[in-house]
Amino acid sequence: MSETLLQTLLNTPYVSKFGVSFDYRGDELTGLLPYEENLVGNPLIPALHGGAVGAFLEITASASLIVSQPLDRLPKVIDVAIDYLRPARAADVYARAQVARSGRRVANVRVEAWQGRRGAPVATLHGHFMITPASERTR
């Protein structure tokens, strides 16, 4: 795992603004988007803004790629599709990613986010990311 690259991701202004953190145990990385009032998009429900949830899913996908293989650079988004399954209430959000396939240049990642009960996801992401494996330097 590239701790330096993961720390670089966490220190970027975009990511640090959300206060995202990760817990890495065994081979599973769990992301945490802590609840903050400024993340609420609909105060009537109240529900978190979909953009905040989507950004969190993308950040979790990138972090998962970083810890699953040695990379030279941060992954870059090619495309993502997000399914919003239910409102994300005013509470912490958790997410786990699965790297479905990782090639020489492109990786396919799926992420699921939930609150309270993992079996009731609030959103999912399916995305493709441009990657630069560390072994590319020696070629």
C-alpha cells in the first residue's frame, strides 16, 4: 500500500474539505464521510447533498485503487455512473469499494455507500479510472 499516495489524496483541498477518513483492516478499506451541517442539500428532509455523496464515492474508489496496488500517481476519473438509491440522511456515511478489474492503464471500480445498515445502500458508483502502475517506470 502506498501510504504516501493515500496521504496525498487525503491532503488535496477537494478531499480535505469533506473530512473523509479511511479505516484499513485486513484487505478491506472503509471510507467515512462524517456528517456536517454544510453537507445538507435538502433541509426539509434533511438529506445530504447528492454531490457530496457522489464525491465521497469517487474519493473512496480512488483510495481503494491506491491501497490495492502500487501506483505512481493518483488515479484519474475517466467516467462514473452513480445510482442514488435513497436519501442520505443527516448522519455519517460509510463506503467500501471493490476493484473489479485493474489493467495496465484502466481500472474498473464499484463502490457502495450506506448509513446504519450496510444492506440498505444509499448510493452506488461504477467507474473507470486511468491508472499508472508503479512498474511502468521500469519499462
